[in-house]
Amino acid sequence: MTHTIATRLRRAVQAVAVAALGLGVATADAEAPLKAKVGVLRLSSSAPVFMALDKGYFRDAGLDIELKFFDAAQPIAVATASGDVDFGVTAFTGGMFNLAGKGVLKVIGGMSREQPGFPLIAYVAGNTAYAHGLKSPKDLAGKRVGVTQIGSTFHYSLGLLADKYGFKLSDVKVVPLQSLSNAAAALKGETIDGALLPATTARPLIDGDGAKLLGWVGDETPWQLGAVFTTPKMLGNKELVTKFLAALARADREYHDVLLKVMKDGRVPMTAETMPLLQIVSKYTNLPPDRAAVDCAYIDPDGKLDIKNVGDQISWMQAQGFVDKGFTVNDIIAKDFVKGD
């Protein structure tokens, strides 16, 4: 009798232990972070992504994020569409619009914008071209101008400039050089007259007397430059997408309130409050903090997207033949996630 009771008691304890072990495994599985890869450029326009990773905002949201770096925007769109990365955070390009128009990509949020007073993309001239009269952005008409790719952010910015000053884009000899490093080398080597380059690439050239600054796109033609995008397949994982955007929004707000609000004359003062964020930007862009302080792109504090402007971009790209016709901005945004102006 006593043996039977002891046996039953032992079995009950074992059953409880097994159940507890199973519960522990289930709990651990339930709490395992969701993994995702994000394609970005080493530019200040990706600063909220760097902050969300470095300050643990992704981790706090239950995410395990890995960054994959690229040298141009277009490859990020291709990598996202192919599944090599799960999210892309970079500028709009003709190639990205074409993929989105085919239903392969969906825009889920806004990122950097060209805004007056926030140096992001520079118009720059080679030294010889500058000496021969290339003194301002409007003087790019008739010149050899380097961009990364046809239909890129830089190409569109050049088109806006042509519209503003009344010259034809076809009057410009647009030279696609495939990467920022190639464009910088061509400018320094003076195989082109001018180029459009992000501040992080342009400033070292200018500071090293390898090129001359003509002006900033944001001061000439403001527009929505960057976005967050993913695939329709990823949108099926609503929990992951929601958590990713929430962590980014947290970083967007901090970036805006700590850095952009105190920016003056294109520079963030280096203070006890701003330095930790500038050091994060420095870490991921390979720039010293004092350089990061003058390369802070404007980003909406709520991660909003200027939907109307994106529609204008698509129309312009379609008119130039860079983008297929038959779709509009409403076809490429994920309305459940995008916060518009």
C-alpha cells in the first residue's frame, strides 16, 4: 500500500516536472526574438535604423535585426525583392518603382527628405569645370554630370533642377557610374564636370580640394527622398512589420527631437545630449562625430511619407520612360502601415 502511494506520488512529481519543462520550452519559443535583415546605406539618412539597433529599440520590440550594407539605393530594392533582405531603407529609384509597380515591393513608411537647411545631396563640380564657369546648380545644363544610375535619386534631383531653371534634362550628359565611390572618383579625376552626391561622400572631396560645392538639393527642390519598404510576403507577418516600424518610429522621434531641433546653419552642436547620437551615426557611417554633425538629413519625427510627392515622382519617372506606366502611388503603398502627410 505504502509502496503504491509512493510510486503514484513519484509519477505525479515526474509528470509535473515534464509539464513544467514543456511550458518552459514553449515560453522560450514564444519569447524568441523575430529575426529580420535590413538593407541600408552608410549614410546619415539611415540614422534612425542605426539608433534603433545600437540603443536596443529593436531588441526591446522583440526583434533580432541584422544590417546589410550596400553602395547604392537600387541594389537594396533588388535585394529586398529577392528576399536577400527583409526590409529596405533607402531612396526611391526608378528600379524600385518598377518593382513596386509589379507588386513585388510595398512602401510601408517614410524616411529622409530633402528640406531647406538640411544638407543631404550636394551639387558638386570638378575643379577644372568650376574654373571654367560651373559656379552654381543651374550651370549644370550642357555639362557631363555623374549619377549612380539612370532613374536614381540623383537623376530625379537633376530633373527637378532642369524643371526649375527651364533647361531640358536631355541637354545634360548624364553619366551613370553605378556607385557613389565611382562617382566620387570620376569627379576627382575630372572625367565628368559635375555630380550629385550625398553629403557624406561630397564633403571629403570638397574638404580635400578635390571638388567644389555648388549647392544643396534641399535648398533648390525639396522632396521625399527615402522610404521603408518590404515585400507582400513580409506584410503577411504583421507582428514583425508592426514591431519593426514601431522601433523605427521611436528612433525617428529621438533623432528629430535631439539632433534636428537644435540644428543651426546646417550643423548640430556637439553637446552632452547630442554626442551619444552623433557617435552612433559616426559608428555606422565611418565618419568622425564632427562630420556626422553636419550631415544630418531631415526625417519626419513620426516617420510620415509625403504621398503626394511620391506620386509626382512616379509621374515624372513614367514621363521620362524610366518607369513602366499603368500604376500610381496608391498601388505601391501598404495603406495599413503608411502614415501620410
